[in-house]
Amino acid sequence: MQVRTTRLEEEDAKIIYQETAGLAIITIHRPQLKNALTANMWDQLAKIALQTLDNPKNKVLLLRGSGENFTAGSDIKEFNSVSLEEAEQAFVHMEKTISTIENLPIPVIGVINGPAMGAGLELALACDIRIGSEKARMGIPVGKLGITLNNKFAKRLVDLVGPSATKDFVFTGRLYKAEEAFKAGMLNYLVAEKDLTKFSIRMGKLVAGMSPASLLAVKRSVKECLDSAPVLWNSSSPFVDQQDFPEGVCAFVEKRQPQFNRK
């Protein structure tokens, strides 16, 4: 199997890009921190996602994390030394990267092994199809951090699991286990961890054999259906709360429970 690999490195953090047999494969690699994405990795991810289109032989993109995690989302420790304005812009930047993945004109298959949390869950939801192992865990514990789930983030959850389940995600902050995520429609397929890579590549090749025109058309048509009552970007609905976010990040770094004492 011919594989071309490109690593864009930031110390021990990498976005790995491969091409093989009509498939582009992007791997988020930072296993010692559950593949949490730094700001630079978000940048790299967007650039590499667009790079898949440079080769017309790429019919499908597989997006995965290395080892036993998809991604824990953003590296929260990076927010411990930035202003609220910088934090807000960081979330805007994340959303742009996630939208880049979501709007690619080829099918994107998310390969979910282990946790897909926070912005990592949003990244998984941006995929057209999600294949998970029995170790998959999906959740968005923003309530522990004072992140306010901008309407662009919320819409992906509402479109997939409905308004009540979306509120449950945020109200409780719990992680859905693989079987529960599968029953809720967050995973399209649930397979044994040992079969995950083989199954995902086989699925990718199956999709790659379909008419490119049909694949693009259904992506566009589904998007139009979901956007028939569009949710516009609302700059007055921020991603972070000015009081709760600093406390949530500080508590995360100090490994303690946050104290949200609003006045």
C-alpha cells in the first residue's frame, strides 16, 4: 500500500497526513495529552484539510486521532494565560477550522476511538459519517469551564440529537458511552476496537467508489435542508463567559472543582 505522510510538528504535537488508494487520512497526534489540539494544531488541521483537495484522486477523507483517543478538544491550559478577547478569538478560530472540515466537497468519515470531547466532539459532528469503537466516549463538558456554546456549536448537536439531548449534554457534562452514542445517532457504526481501522478503510473505499457528483449533491442537499431556517453567526452570543470562563480554566489547571459564584 502506497502511503505518503506529511508531519507538521509543534514539539510532540503533530497533524499527520496520508494518502492511499483514493483516501486521504488525517491523524491528530498528541497521545500524551489525549490528542488535545493547540492553537497551532487547529491552524495546521484547517490547512491540511484543504490540502486533501489538491489531489483529485482523493475521494474521501478519514479523520482520526492516534492511539486510544479521538481528541479531547482544545488544550485548555493554553487559555490560562490569555485575555478574554484572545480566548474568544481562539474559539472563533476553532469554529472556522471545524467549518472547513464540515464544508469539504468530499465525504468526511470520523473514526472515533476513545474520547471525543468539547471542541473534539464538534469536530466529530462536522464529519459526514462517524465510525466508533466500543471505547468511544462523546461529550461536551462546557459547563465546567464557563464556555457558553455559541449557536454555531449548538446547532450541530441540535441537528443530530435534538434540543433535549443537547441540553442534557451541557446540563450534566457527562460523556455518552459508545452504545449510548450509537443509539442516539451520534455514531453511524459501532465496531470492535481491533476492527476499527480495517472497517473504516473498507467503508472509505466503498464510499470512494460512488459517483462524486452524487456524493457532492447529497452533501449540498442535506446542508440546504438543515439550513432552511439558518442559524446566522451571532457575535453577541460569545463562546466564553467573562466571569465563569477564567474560573473554569483556573480550576482545570489546578485540578479542582470550579467555584462559580456569580454576583
